[in-house]
Amino acid sequence: MKKIALVVGTVYGGAQYVAEQADAELQQRGYGCRLFLDPKLDDVLAYNADIWLVITSTTGQGDIPDNVQPFFLEARDRFPLLTDKHYLVIGLGDSSYDTFCGAGKQFVELLQELQGKPLAEPLWIDACETLEPEGIALPWLAQHLPAQ
């Protein structure tokens, strides 16, 4: 059974809700999942997931949400190579801002620098186009993470 670490960056709970829905669906499809709502790098590394799934909203001027910022900074500073890991990123944002999905884009850059292997291009979900991001995220995950 492949294991997935769901790393969540959320401000108002939207990304957390999407992650909770993804967690339930992925477990039904045979994946081992752990949701990291207040992620610590050592905890995520200790879980030893095959895939890191980052689901994050963006705050401020393209900033990473407070709950996941320490994780991001520690990963950037400690630089654990992820050469044997795959990743996916789902970013939630509002395209009326120049910093649309800025946090997700920062995670993509970091995961590339850490030499993780992308399973797909990132998914950017625009709040201007949908009020139910899980309706876009779950089919996208089913496409890129089929049942085990």
C-alpha cells in the first residue's frame, strides 16, 4: 500500500476541507494517508510517505498560510532530498490577485529543489470560478492517483 502525506496550508478552512475530502477518498481507494494540519518536517519525514500531496491556499501577497509556513521554512533550510518521493500540489486562490496561488507555486519550487518527482502538473483552483474546490480536486486526484 502506498502512503500519502497530505500537507495542508489553510487560512479559513477551505484547503483543510479539500484535504479532508481527499483523505477520505484516497483511503477508500487503498492508499494509506495521514493528514498533517500543523505539519512538522520531522513528523512528515518519519511517516515515510511515497507521495507528498500539498493542498494549500494563499494568504496576503502570495504568502504561505501561517499553519504550514514553519514546515515550509524548515524544509527549505534543512533541505531533505526527496529523490525517492513523488509529489502533487493543489493550490487554492483567487485569480483577481496578481499573487494567484502564490503559496502553491512556492511549494512547487521547493519540492523541485528538493528533487521530488512530480506526478502531474500542479492544479490551480480559482475561487472566482468555483465555490466547491473539492469538486475539481477529487476528480483530478482520481486521474493522477488511481485506485491501488
